[in-house]
Amino acid sequence: MSDKLLSPVLQSRLDAVLTRCPLVPVITLERLDDAVPLGQALAAGGVTTLEITLRTEHAYGAITALRKALPDAWVGVGTVATLEQYRAAEDAGAQFVITPGSTLELLEYGTQAQAPLIPGISSLSELMEGYRLGYRAFKFFPAEVAGGVPALKAFAGPFPNVRFVPTGGIQAHMAPSYLALSNVVAVGGSWLTPPDLIRAGDWAGITRIARESLEMLKK
């Protein structure tokens, strides 16, 4: 059994990430030059926690550029599946790391890493493996396929002190029902960054979506 446990410093950083903004855009960049104007457009709409996915080769460069351009935002990386990707993300300046699933190697590295880890889970068994190492916040993915709101309500019974960032298949109108749960601190989604608006450079449109999405949560 591993003796590694999540450090208090990382827990504090993770708390700061999770409480910054209730919406986390899942960002996939086709062009590196779009990174900064996209981040600025989201921030102008009030969304200041940014997850840059590793689905294209521009991710690491985008993280570095966004860290310089938006010093007040939290810039992290998603779709991390290997230890090598985790370390490369830290080298690029990522302030948090999100994985689609969990491996013991990633969980153990995350307990002492520079950038705090939000491990992905879709079942209680996976949650329990991370919980044993001190993790109390997880990405619930793919949220809609894995049971959605009813599943997270059920998870709260045996694990009332665990928080979740559900992601996957969630649209703007679904976000309020997730965030109404006491164990959900933020919702991730790609609806905040429509590819057609990014390709067109419609940054005002991105800002509008971000602002309207946050306003929806207040109703």
C-alpha cells in the first residue's frame, strides 16, 4: 500500500482552483494564435478557470502563452493520460491537471506534484482508490453517460466530503441542475467554446456565451 498522501500545499492550491469559477471551459485549440484572444474573451465574460486539452499539439504552447497574458486566471491542462504528459504540462506552466480517468501512477505522482491533480473517475471504486491517497475532489467523466445528477446524488451518501467537477455531455441548460448539488463545485463543458466561433474569431460571441452561462446560474 502506498504511503503517499496529498500534501496540504497542493490541497490549498486545489481549493483555490475549484472555488474560482463554477464553469470550466474545455478548450481544444486548432491554432495556437487563438489561445490568448480566446482566453481573454472568456475572462471578459467572467470565466477565469481554463482547461486546455491535450487533443491537439498546441496545448503546451497555449498554456505558456495564457499564463503570461492572463496572470489572474487559473490555466490548467486536461486529457492528461500519462506521467510524461503531466510533467510536460507542469513545465509549460499548468496550474492544475485534469485526467479523464485514473491510474495509480498518476495518482501517486499527483500527491507531490507542482500542479494539483483533479483525477477523473466514473465509479465509486475509482473514487475510493483516489480517496485512499487523500484526494477529495474528482472530475466525474463522462458525466451524462456515467449517471449524471442521480449518480452524484448517490455518491454523496457514502462520501459526503468529496467534491466533483462533472464533465462530458453537459450543455449550458444542464449546468444549474448539477451545481444545485452540494457536492458539485464546478461544471466543465465545451459549450463555452464553440469551434465555429473560434474559427471565425468571434471573441465577442465567446464573451457573450460565458456571461450568459454565468447569469443562468443565478436564476
